[in-house]
Amino acid sequence: RDVNRFAAYFPNKELGCVTASDVRLFLVDLRNNGLTSSTVARCLSSVKSFYNYLFAEKLIMENPTEIIESSRTWRKLPYVMSIDEVDALMAAPDIQTPAGLRDLAMLELLYATGLRVSELISVQMSAVDLNVGYLRSLGKGSKERIIPIGDQARIAIENYILNSRLKLLNGKKSGDLFLTRRGVAMTRQSFWKILKQYVSKVGILSNVSPHTLRHAFATHLLERGADLRSVQKMLGHSDISTTQIYTHVLQE
């Protein structure tokens, strides 16, 4: 589709005769027609791939896109929950029930560590040290990192282990920390549903996902003076430029 759009822009010109200036005019025209920067970048990528193919097959003598750099697209700033919204969410589970104790422990741990949801549901009992207050997590690319756990999360997890987990196991055996009512490991889908119920219960109108709590973790730490490198290590970002998105959120 992108290449067809490009070809239609030059109805009276052979594609082999297109110059770098022509390509730039095409990109400017896309922006003038209201296309987003990400769409323009994708379109350029398609055209560059097309010309790389033509050049490799010796169908053209020069590649007009070779000297045109792909622009870095603006990243959309993530929505960040306020402290009050986080507090309301933490107060939502009914801690008189085994499921409520588990849900509070999961929410507190997510907000205290910035874990990805896939990392949260994969936490093993053996990976958590409540005495010292840290956990070991296996993130993207099978990279293990050590993340400190704050007192609030540590208390919630301890309460869950002592007063809920055995009831959820119901005689079964499992090394997973967080379990469903059937005594098996929590799934991504199940936790998403649980979170959505609590978000609706406390009346948060914004679209909240498990990743939203990861954003809140990072932003609230930086707001209170944590250094970027430490937050990068806790989030498990391989490149600090990924973590820097949260400094832009603060500027907003």
C-alpha cells in the first residue's frame, strides 16, 4: 500500500528516475495531508525497502533513498496514575477473603517494583526474600535482575502467604507465588480481569492496565528524587533512553 501510494505520487515519472528530492517532496506531502509521524516513518521504510530491492537486483543504477535518514518518531507519553488513584486502587480488594489478600499483594508488588505483568505472574516462591526485602525477576531476553520490595508490598505478600495461599492451593503443590482459585498459576488474562474490576469499582475513568502501574512506579520514583540509572535497573530497560520517557512525563 505504501509503495502504491508512492508510485501514484509520480504518475508521469518512471520510479527508476525518482531523485532524493522527489522522495522528500513526497514525505512533506504526506505530512501536509495530515498523516501522523509514525505513518510517514513507516511509509518511508517501505519505500526504502522497495528501492533497496531494486538496487540489489540491479534494476536501477542509483538508490534515491540511500541518503534519506529515517526520522525518529515521537513516542506517545504514557498516562500516569496519581498517588490518590493508586491509594484508592490499593484499598479496593476485600482483604477479609483469600482472593482479596492475593489481589492486594499482586497490586502492591506491581506498584512497588515496576514488574511487567508477565514477570509478575511468573514470580516463584523461591525468588522472594521477605526478610531482606527483594525479589529476583527474569525479564526480557532472560535477563535476571534484583529488585527491592518496599514495606507496604512486603507486608501484603507476607499476609497473603500466611493467610491465603494455602487456602487457594487446597492441598495442591505449586512453586508459583500467585495462584488462582483453582490452585494453579495466575495468568495474564485473569489478572487483567481482576485489575479492570477494581479500576471500575473505585471509579477511575482512564484506561488502566498492569503496565499503567509500571508507569506510575517509575514516574513517582523520579518525582521524589530517584536517579534515572537506578530506575532503569529496576525496570530492566537495556537502554536508558527508554527510561527517559518518564522524564518527559514529569515535564508535562
